[in-house]
Amino acid sequence: KGLGGQKHQRASQIPSQFSQGERVAMKEALKGAIHIPTVSFGPKELNTTALAEFGEYIRSVFPTVFKTSFVQHEVIGEYSHLFTVQGSDPSLQPYMLLAHSDVVPAPDEGWEVPPFSGLERDGFIHGRGTLDNKNSVMAILQALELLLLRNYIPRRSFFIALGHDEEISGHNGAQKIAALLQARGVQLAFIVDEGNFILDGFIPNLKKPFAIIAVTEKGAINLMLQVNTTPGHSSAPPKETSIGILAAAVSRLEQTPMPNMFGSGLLKTTLQELAHEFPFPTNIILSNLWLFGPLVSRLIERNYITNALVRTTTALTMFNAGVKVNVIPPVAQAIINFRVDPAQTVQEVLELVKNIVADNRVQFQVLSAFDPLPVSPSDHQALGYQLLRQTIRSVFPEVNIVAPGVCIGNTDSRHYANLTTGIYRFNPLYLNPQSFRSIHGINEKISVRAYETQVKFIFEFVQNADTDQEPVPHLHEL
Ligand SMILES: CC/C=C\C/C=C\C/C=C\C/C=C\C/C=C\C/C=C\CCC(=O)N[C@@H](Cc1ccccc1)C(=O)O
Ligand SMILES: [Zn+2]
Ligand SMILES: [Zn+2]
């Protein structure tokens, strides 16, 4: 079952141990990064001053990365960064690590600690970007800095791509980097980006954490619904207004969930891999999904987070209408954000939407849309997946289960689909429901310990990518 039948050969690894001074420096570097408000506000509204400052900042805290002769640095799309780390063995196909430096807005309200303070309190570094995704930007560069300081020369080349506009679709960052690499004829063995985590406490009855590596991500549709009616005096209103017609249409969409795709999805495989971690009788139920599938899928859809794993979701995100208190509104507009299940296409979802709305006074306009991403391999030959699995086993020995899954959000990695068939979305961090809600929410924070572990993970991962691989068997196969 070896990877390509290669002979197992483990070069001596540099131990992933960091001195007290290095550990202080790495957390201080993250705090400084959080302090720079690199906010993406809207489609074309970015804090470019902060993004420029961030570029200077990484130069100052990772001097070795910037002065090493075999590390090439390029700025793309003004604020994104592409590093090419030239390995010593050109016969090995390069891989790529992705992260993004922009963050979503964070008004002060509701935060225990100001969101751009980067303050340390009770063993946590607080602030916007501590989980999404400056932790990854900084941990990748930090791990490389530490490897270079130990005179590590990689065998396998790799790229580090740090987008600056992921939170507003990545068109000027990731998309431009991908186009540049494609023009240069680069093909990648695999990509690792943000996405899933080591999940803890998401499933009732399952006390143990489990790592989910996302091998696909959902598609997305931003759909505008519009109703136009004749304006007039509010003292003599018509039976239905544009607002009423549109509100009824969006309400029908909200009340009519898209079909449950549990039967045809990757989630079945994920649950089968998790089955033996559950106590009786859940273990039996999950091992016999041919029989209990309908029951399990109903339980999964009851929770709003796990519901996103079984169907295309429908989120009413914007609603605009009305010009004055006493004017019948001539136009009402709503925007609906759908996340398309990997077992469906954009076209299929749009057909369903039209049938649910079933009102020809409602006009549709697709603002943007893309299909779900292809499923990357997770078999024994899949280099990227197996390297992640091996590194998870080494850095998180308490995690028994590593399983493939779906990323419910979208990542910059989707722009690189032409460069590789292996896209893996995984953050080497524990995530519980509370920390999940803090992403794009309030009180986002990372423990100092978790951040150090993330650096350690990348430090080991880069070295693991340089050894010929033999996959570790599943624990239950032992
Ligand atoms: C058996 C069960 C398996 C798993 C179980 C349980 C629950 C799953 C729990 C949590 C999910 C874990 C992680 C998901 C966390 C975040 C989503 C990941 C990445 C999203 C990044 C992001 O926010 N991207 C934006 C990008 C975007 C911006 C603007 C326009 C388009 C896209 C997004 O998706 O909105
Ligand atoms: Zn992110
Ligand atoms: Zn985000």
C-alpha cells in the first residue's frame, strides 16, 4: 500500500522543539500581525494602508526568509505575496501552502478585548484574524524562518501564496497568483489551505476530537431577486406591494430547504470512518448506514452547522426596499447566498429555486456563481492527504481519526484548481462550537499553545514532504 511503491526512507529530521526565546518571539510576531487592521470591507474596499504595512511587517519579523538565496519573493496584485522555496531535488513535484492576510471587519461592540489589539490574556491571543487566517500566514512564515535558521535546505520545492483579498473572493490575490503560475507552466503535487479543523464537541455523544481534511468545498451562488411594481401614495395601497411579493418569495425559499443529499455525499464515508469512536448503539447505527441512513440524515439536519453538510444551504443575506415612509416602493431587492452541495450543480439549484418561488413577478439575476470543487484524492497514493495525516498523527497523537470531508465555506484554494488535483483544506488547530462562532463573529482568539503547535505542525510537515512516504495504516487496521 506504499505511495507509488517507493521505498521508505526517512532522512534525519530537525526536532520540532523551540527555545523559550523563539516561543516568545513567535507569539509576539502574531500579536503584531493582529494589530494591523487588514480589513476587507466590501468588493472593492480594502484597507490598503494596512495591507502595505503588513508587507513591511513580515519583512521585519522574518528577515531570514527574505534574505535566503533559494527563497524568491514576489508581490502580486499589489498586496499578495508569493514565495518560491527552491528545493534541491528538481525531480520532485512542488507543492503549495496557502493562507490569507485580510480579515473581515470587527466593530468593537461585544468584544472582551479590542479586536485589533492582539492582547494576550489568560493564555490566549485575542483579535480578528487569530483563527482566520493570520495565524496561518504567520505560522507558515515562522516555521520557514525557524527551518532556515537551522540551515534546513528542502529537497522538494514549495510555494507559499498569501492572498490579500480572500474575504472578498480573491480576484486580485489568489486568482492572479494562480494565473501567473499557470503561465509559468507550474503544476503542483498538492495544495494545503485553510478550511477544516480538528473538531471537538460538534457531535453529541462523541467526546473525542477528530480531524477532518476537506477534500472538496461547496459551490456558491449569489442570487438577486427583484420585484418591480407601480409606485403610488401609501394612503391607498394596492393589495400587494413589491416588498410583500418579494418577502413572500424569500420566505418560501427559507421555508423550503434544498433536498437532503446525505445519500450521495462524502459525509457517509466520513461517518463510517468515525463509527467505531462512538459508544453503543451509535457505533452500530453508523456502521450500517445502508439501513439507518435516513434516520442519521434526519438527525444531522436538525443542527444548523451539521445541516450545512447535507444540503445546499439558503441564506437570505440582504434586503433593500423603500424610499420614503408614505411612498409605495417601486422596487424591492433581496440577495440570497446559496452554498451548493457537492452532489449538485449551480444549474440544478437555480431550477429548484425558480420552482419554489413560482411567481413570475419575481425576476432573478445571478450576481456570481461557481460549482462545487472536484473531490481531491484521499487514498493511500494521495501524497498531500497522506502527508497531512502523517503530520496530524505525529503532532496530535491523541487524535485517532483523520477523515476526508467537505468544507462548507469557500477558500482561496478554489482559484488554483487548474494547477493540481489535490487540494486539501485543513488548519492544524482544535475547533469547538464556540470558537467556530467566533470566526467572522466576536471574541476570536487562539491559545498561545495552539499557535505554537501550528508552527510545529508546519515545521514537521515541510520536513515530512521531503521524505519518501509510506502511509501509516489506519489505527483500526492495526
Ligand atoms: C461527521 C461530521 C463531520 C464534520 C462535522 C461537524 C461540523 C462541521 C463544523 C465545523 C466546520 C469546520 C470548519 C468550517 C469553518 C470555516 C469555514 C472554512 C473556510 C471559510 C473561509 C471563508 O469564510 N471564506 C469566505 C470566502 C468568500 C468571501 C466572499 C465571497 C465568497 C467567498 C466564505 O466562504 O464566505
Ligand atoms: Zn479565511
Ligand atoms: Zn474568513
